[in-house]
Amino acid sequence: MVNKRSTFYLRLFSDLLLLNISFIVSAILAQSLKILLAREYMFVLMMALNFIWYFFSNVINFYEDFTTRNLSYQFIKIVRNVFVQALAAILFIFIVKEDLFTRNFIILYSIMLVVLISLRTQVLKYFLGIIRGSEKNIINVLIIGAGEIGKNFYKMISDHEDFGFNFVGFLDDDQSGINKDVIGKLTVLDKILVEKTVDEVIIALPIYASNQLDEIIKTCNRRAVRANIIPDYFRFVSKKFQISMIGNFPIITVRSEPLGEFHWRFVKRAFDIIFSILAIIFILSWLSPLLIVLNRFFSSGALFFVQERIGVNNQTFHCYKFRTMHVDNKSTNEYQPTVEGDLRITKIGKFLRKSNIDELPQFINVFKGEMSVVGPRPHPLAFNEIYEEMVEEIKIRSWVKPGITGWAQVHGLRGDVPDYEENKKRTIKRIEYDLWYIENWSFWLDIQVILMTVWQMIKGETKGV
């Protein structure tokens, strides 16, 4: 297959070269070459920025599958990487008390780096397309297995001509389906390898046909053709699978889980503690007494509504909310979705639910370690029993702490609807968003969700659960 390692190093070293050029040019434009040479510690900063670029690029998978992504996706990752560069430069300048290479230098450096790296991605992609597309670099590919996996692989290489693949055809013993691209059964493999001058064979056979692998690989080896296997069980694997080694055994982890790593759990927990303390001190400290007074006029009862919900590791915990319903009419033991115009909701409760303010006491749960600021929303016990009948993978949500807000909620999937079938569709979609969040978690994703939630609260587009 295409040597990904070579293209990785090509992109990395190109970017590091552009980083150093941007640094030196920006420093000269901000001050002068003479001043730059006189301040030797600035070159310490330049070296540090190289290491930071390499480290953070690995953290956010900056170079992973980059040529297949569109420009907007690439640009967002470039900006994130350069933002970290700017923060590191600011911190260094503050520590050494630099008085010349300050604001102008950092702005110039950031802008120049964004522009040059963006140009590099497009230019390199263009030239790789030319190199891979030239006749002598065309790779003739034969796919063994015309099932779903084989067809999906064929579609992928067809959509990306810059990969430099020339599709020869399928080989498949199952001739029941009409497919003009199936050029024969597996018995003609040796003949096809020679006649079509095949360079690469992609084996995408169903698991019940695995007994044919030995003969296929022997034939490929005899003709010096590279063989590659896409295991059939990958249909059970998410797009974020991981391959690792335990001793001499290759292990495929079905779902990637960034928060399974201790250092990322530490980062998320540290952020949760700081954020929840600030929310409790600056919001709950004055909002709670105010709501106590207002509730005396509009609805008698406790300030908080406490409900058992499903948390991390499928354990239950007491979830706090500002009470938004009349005490006599609420029920916590039955599945009763809250609908628009629900008579159980108090006058103040309507505002609290629409603005999502009723969820703010959950910062207490966050501080206690039962919840996180961002994560899948915790389900009430009665609701969770209904959801389990709708979605088999629902318990995967309990791998992480539930959140006050989440990826599903900022995409409009908050709350239930009365119609069962429609609610089932929404629930399945909501769980899909929750699982995507678990597999794609990053600190920056949490920040994005928080900002989107605040904006929706300002516009009044959120609805409580």
C-alpha cells in the first residue's frame, strides 16, 4: 500500500521548516535581525515551539488521513495547532520578561504560520496526486471479495484518485449477484495476477471464507504481489478502532476511548473542578436564594428536585436540578416525558427549563465527581429502561461521566417527544451522538460544546431533560 510513514515525515518536516521560517521572518519584521541575534534565548523558544508542534500534532492527530479531508477541516486543525503555538510563545515571553518581541511578533508569527501551513497542505496534496497519478506510479489493485467491505473499499479508492490506485476488478466465488466488476472466481487468482499485472491484493472476504486465506496469500507470495487483509469483523468495529500489541499478540480495540487514558481523565477532572467551583461561587451562591424567595410566591415546595439517574460505570447517583414542577403532580417512578404546555410545570419552571437554568445545580454533582461539565446526559432510571429497549449499545455511555450538557444536546437532541416511534428515532440518534463524543473526546471539543451551549441558552433554544 501507499507508504504512509514517508508522507507523514514529509508533511512533518515540511511544517517544521515552515515553522522556523515563520519564526525568523516574523522576528525580523517585528524588530530586526541584529536584535534577534542578540537575544539568544529567542532561539530556545524557537526550538521549544518545534517540540510543541510535534507533540500537539500527535495529540490532535494532525497528520492522520489529512489528504482525504476537505480544506475547512484542515484549516480548523491548523488554527488549533497555531493557537497552541501562540499560547506557548506568550507564556515564554512573560516568563523571560521580553520587552521587544511581544504582540507584533506573536501576531505576525501566527498569521504567517497559518498561511504557510495551509498552502503546504494544498500544494503537497496536489503534487502527491500528480506523483501517484503518473503512469509509472499507478498501483494496480485487485479486491478479493465483492461483499459490503470490498465494495466500500472500492468506493473509497474511486473517490480519491490521488491515492494512485487502478482498480483491476473483484474476485468472488459468489456469482449470485450481477456485478460487471467481478472478473472471476478465486480459482483464477494466479492467472489474473499475471494477466492484469496486479501490484496489490486487498482481501475482503467474509469470516466464513477465512480458510481460503492461506492459499490466497501463498499465491500472492509466489507472484511477489503484496497482500493486504481487511478482516470481516471490522463491520463490528467503529471508525475509531485501535490496534496495539500485548506481548506478541496483535489486539484490535473495537472502540477508541481517549478518556481511558489517565492523563486525559486528569485534565478533564481538573477542568471540571475549576469550572464547577466558579459556577457555584458566582452563580449558584446568589441564584439559589433568589429562587427560594420567588418559589414562595408561585409554587410551594423544595428548591431542588433530586432524582436518581444513571452515572459512570452504570452506577446510580442523586442528580440535582432546580424544581420546575408542582410537587403534587410530579412522578419520579414512571416514564412521563415532559411535553410543551405540560400542566405540571410551574410558571417559574417554564423560564428555568427554556433557559436551561434548571440544570445549574448539577455543578454540585460535577464538584462531587458524579458528573462532568460535558458528557452524555444522565438518564432517569425509568427513562433508561425504555431507552435500553430502543438502543442495544446504550450502556457504552456509562464509560464516561454524564454531563450537564453534551454533543447530542447542542445538536438539538434534547428531551423526548410524545410519539413513541418518533421518540425512538430521536433516542437512537442521541445515543449515536453520545458514542461519537466518547470516541472523539478532546479538551477542545468540550470547550466547543460549552460555547455552543451558552449561545443556545442566550437564544433560548435549549430544553431541559
